[in-house]
Amino acid sequence: MTPIAEDRNRLYRKVALRLLPILFVAYVVANLDRNNVGFAKLGFLPDLGFDERVFGLGAGLFYLGYILFEIPSNVLLERIGVRLTFLRIMLLWFLCCIAFAFMGQAWHYYALRLLLGMAEAGYFPGVLLYLTLWVPRARRARFTALFMCAIPVSGMVGAPVAGAIMQGANGLFGVAGWRWLFVIEAVPAAIMAVLVYRYLSNSPAEAAWLNDAERAAIVADLAEDQGKAPPQHRGSVFAALANPRLYLVGAMAFALMSGLNGLNLWGPTIIKRSGVGNVLDIGLMISLPQLFGIATQLLNAWHSDRSGERRLHAAIPALLAAVGWFLLPAAEGHAMASLALLGVISGGLFATTAPFWSIPSHYLAGSSAAAGIALVTTVGGLGGFASPAIVGWLTDVTGSLAAGQYFYGAIIIIGVVALFAVTKPSPDLSLPG
């Protein structure tokens, strides 16, 4: 390895150690606060008289609020910086999470899920945009994977913690355990709001923790990236929004976010219907597939960066996850078989994330990057909005989770087909035509 390469590795390790822990922990908290309804439902459905259809619609409304505010939030981030944007996001989602503890009717649940999505909108695409200001493309999948490990970590940690809170705090001061779950898991969001504002820098130019040579090296690497990009990669916000190919890339995001959403929202129910009754045991079991997801996510991202290939690294694990969804109905009633297939689904979907989310930033820059990345995540958010309502309806109509599981498998296959239709083979990731 040349001295220059060693210096670059040292520099980007320094950047990673400064930025990623804060971004990672904040995203763990975000996922805890958006997905804890998957556990809380085991208590509030019988307590409040809700059915699976009500639960599914409310779960999806989070993403409706999310997609309405995602693109404006990312465009605003480009103007006011990450510190103020993330401070606003985290304080608002803290307040929304607290409010869930006081819900009593279906419309309360619907309204709060919508507001929570509006509050959180912009964090995930904002981080993807933020990384483009710090990290050259050749290193970005690894940074993205380390950040996105927050999703399986939140499931791995959040599931047993949620089970422990619901069981241990149930009846404390006469309050149900599921209400305590919302209150306790809201507090970290307020803490992270302060930490994000205090410790993040909006850009390398504002980073006092870098010396002049380090700032210059990052700027040079990013300028070299931009110089390699074809002219059509750089454009206005409206040019990005008018690009039909981005919507096809978004179809894969739709499938990916639907599948991950299904894993989080119905995973505890799948384990419970396999014969496990204790909520703490359910939480401990559901954390195992998430642990497998962390391993596959990091390994696949590392190999994707090493090879420079993105498309196959996203498509192959996604197809394995689809197979897992298709086989899951056959495992109903068998706890270990269900758990193993949830592991296949988790491993496949999380392995897909980093290579896939590295693709949009390969052909977008400037204002078009802010809007284009947010557009892809917005189309993905439509999957988060529509799929829980569809699966909740299918579950109520059929009395079984099987139809919903087939649905998740099918849309993942459709998403892979759309991805292949719109992208060229890697490492040339520019869009055809």
C-alpha cells in the first residue's frame, strides 16, 4: 500500500469514528420509535379493541407522513445544514412517541403514526446526502453499511428490550406495559437531538476536528468524483424529479422497504403464532435474525466496495429474501423453522441495503442529489405505507399471515426486475440511454 493510500485510509477512519457513531445511534433510536408498535400491538390490540386491519393501516400511515415531507426536508438540509435539520427531526419524533402512550381510539393511533412519519421525514435520505459531502464513492458502501447496521441492531436490541419493558413494567402505577414502552423508548430521541447538534459538522469546511491538509484531501477526493460524473448526473431539483429512471430505481426501494417493514411489524406476530407465548421470549428470539442481518450486511458491503459491483450485490440477496418469504407459510406453527426463515429474510434484505443505496449517489450530484436521493426513498416509503395496510387487510380477510408473506416475496422479485431494467452492469452504474 502506498503512503498516500495509507494516509487516505487513516483519514477516512477518522471521519468514520467522528460521524458514524452519532448517526448510527440516532438511527437505532429512530427505528426503535417507528417499529416498537410491532411489539406494543401485542398489548394494545386487545386492550383497545383494534384488529389487524386497524394495526396495518396505522403502521402504514407513518410512511405517508414520511413521504410527504421527505423531499422538502432533504432540500432544506442542503440549505440550512445537517445540525439544525436533525435537531428538528429528533425533537419532533420525541414528542410524537410520548403521545402514543396516551392513545385510546383508532383515530389517535392513525394520527400519531402520520405525525411520527412527518417528524422523522428526512433523516435517512439526509444521512445518505450527508455522506456524499464527506466520503468518495469508492468508500461509500462501507460507510452506508455501517450506518444502516442500525436497522438490524435496533431490532436485535429493541426486541428483547421491548419484551422486558412490556413484561416488567406492566401494571406499574396502574399503567399497561405497552404504554410504558412508548414513554421509555421516546427519551433517547431527546438525548440524541442534543448530541447531534453539538458534535456533527455540516461539512468538512466547518470541521474544526480536521486539519487543513485533511480538509483539502477530502475536497480533492470529492472533486475527483464529480469530475468523473457524466454531465447528465448534475442538474436541478426539477430535472431529478422528472427523471423516469429514478422511479424505477425507486421500485426496488419500494420492495426493500416493504420487506424490511414486514419483518419488523409482523416478525413478533409470526413467532407468537408459532407457539411462543411469553413476550420476553419472543423478543429474545426475534433478535437472532437481526444479528444474522448485521453480518450479511457488512460482508456484502465490503465485497461490493472491493469489486466495485453494486447491481448483483443488491439483487442476489434480495432474491434469497423473496424465497424466504415464499417458504414462510409452510413453517407456520413451527417456531425454529419460522425463526430460520426469518433469518434468511433478514440476511437477504439487510445485505441488499448498502449496495442498493449506493447506486443513486453514483449518478447524482449537487441539488439533483438532494432531491433524487429523497425521491428514491420517497418511492420506497410508498411501500412502507401501502404494504402494512394490504397485509393487514389480507390477514383479516384470510385469517392467515400466508397471503401477506406471498405478497412480500412477489414485490421483492418485481423490484429486482425493475432494478435490472434501469441500471447497467457495474462498475459502470450510469443509467442507460
